[in-house]
Amino acid sequence: MIGIDDVKVIVYDKNKSRNPLVRKFLSLTGREYMPYSDDSNLNGIIKELIKKGFRSKEVIILKEFFGRVFQKCPGSKEVICCNYLLLNICFDCFYNCTYCFLNSYLNTFGIIQFTNFKEQLGEFRNFIEKEEGVLKRIGTGEFTDSLMMDEITGFAEYLINITSEFKHVMIEFKTKSSNVEHLLNVQKKGNAVLAWSLNTEKNIMLYEEGTASLHERIDSAVKAADAGYFVAFHFDPVIVSENFIEEYFNIIDTLFSRVNNEKIVWISLGCFRYSPGFKEILNDRFPEEKLTAGELFPDIDGKYRYLKDVRIDIYRQLKEKIDSYRSKAFIYLCMESPQVWKEVFNIDLKKSDHLELLMSDHLYENFISVKPEFIY
């Protein structure tokens, strides 16, 4: 698994060298440090690193971020979204997943670690202090991996401490790493959720370069649940291949034989999909990839997907397998149409707010000890 020890160059703003996070990175040994004075100077350094042959994922650029730190998941038109909320802590990650949507956005060099994240949390603090009622799920893993170098940034423990007093907030840290040891002894865990994206060993080998193995991820989930954390799992993307259903069934069997079922709060399912133009990008970056060679067709949101009937059959089988373990976990589909929801769950979801309410009620009823007094 790739980690902080594989970083070769750290680029930092020399005017912010006293920043606590910058100082943490500068305390690391065995790598090259390159200060910059302004954006023009930074651009020159990046050109120099590219010329020297450094890979983008070998370089961390420490930089202030002045965009929106707290936002709602953008979702896709015409499909049901769970109204997930996002905290932006970093851009890009160590891992080189073929199917990652970030491949469409990677027009920058290096992993951009935001150094002023804690100072930018005003909107987030106001939201969790004032917002009550429907349970809010918030995560940091949309544009990066939540835990890939969290032992350095300390963002997870910091956010767990902030949210631990709020019963209407579940903060999720989604990862493809096994990097949890530094979090196991956090005292006030609140409703924090450590979550793993799971796939078959074959798909991890083919499409998730640099990540932890399947067994390493499940081992970490066992540790997290035993330490008192809620845990969650994301089968997304499910990739169609020979004997794939049996392989995903084996993962589910392993999961429920090892992880404390009482701690599994949600499991998401989503089939491989991609936006127009993505195939051409992958063909350029991964010439031998076979993901987009399958039978995928434009769907209602414009994304290319497996045929609807194929997806429905996949979701039904995976849901039935999970249900066979009498799990209390909330099972949901990621970015699917109301029609697919109807066929798989036999429920009518007209809009994303309906899913959010269903999930909120389920989590309060099964996992959260104190439900706020309110009426929808």
C-alpha cells in the first residue's frame, strides 16, 4: 500500500512555514523540500519536477485553499442521491484507481493538501450547531482518500472531536487504505464512521493501484468496530466480469463473518459508470484498460452504464445476500433512478430528500441512542 513514506517531494509556501500542518510535513525526513514564494514561483517548480521525471502522486503541494470547504454532494440529474455533505480537505490521492472520476479533473500536478482547512470551518460549525432534525451524513472522501495520510494531518480526530457531541451528525471517513491505528484510541468517538470501499481481489489488482488489499481493509474494519467505531462499506463500482457475483458474495460472507454486525451502519451499492469523454481519458492514461470495453450505454443522466435490467439483477442479488445476514445496516443505491429503486426495493422515491428521510429514520431507530425531538 502506498503511503506517506512514498512521497518524494514536499512543496510548501515559505511564507507559511510556521503553519502547524506545514511544520508537521517539514518534520518528515528522507525527502526533498522545495519552498515557493508565490503562484508564479510554484508553477516554475512544478515544471522543474515534471522535467526531472517525478510522478504527480510522489509530490505533495502544501497550499491554502479559498474555495468552498463545506458543500452538498453534486449528485447527478434525474437520479436519487442520499444528500451527502462534503468537507474538502485535499485534492487527489496516493492511489491510482482506473475508474476514479478524478481522472476527468486531473489537470493539476501533485497532491494538493490544504493547509488552512481548520480555519475554513466556520460554515460547517454553524451548520452542525444549528441544524437539527434529519440526521446529516458528512464525509471527507469525495476528492481524496480520507485516511491515506491522516496520521500526519490529524483531520479525522479533529473532526471527530468537533462532531462527537452532536447526535444528528455522522461524520464518515472513507478509505481504500488500512491506515486506522492512529484513530483506535480516540476517546470520544461520537457517531464517527470509518468506511471502506470494497472490491474483488481481481479488481483491486487490475484497477486500484497502490491501495490496501481486500483482506487488509477488512482487517482494519474489524479493528475499528472492535475499538467502538461505527463502520460502513461501499461496493462501488461493482464491475461485471466472469463469475463476478460469486466473488462479491464471497466478500460479503467474509465481511459478516469477521466484522461486528452491530457496528455496520450502511452499505452502498453502485455499478460502474462514467461520464461522456471519460472513456477517451482512460484510453490515454490506461491504454490496456478493459473497463469501458463492456456493454455500457447512455442512461437518463447522460452517464454510460450497464443496461438497467442488468443493474437491477445485480442489486437484487447483492441485497438478498446482505439481507441473509439479518444486518441492520441501511442498504442503498448510489446514483440510481427511481425506476431502479422501485424494482430493487419496491419503494417509490420521487426525490433525493425522500431517501435522506428514510435513511435518517433508520439510523436513529437502529444506531443512534438519542433522537432529537422534532417533527418532519
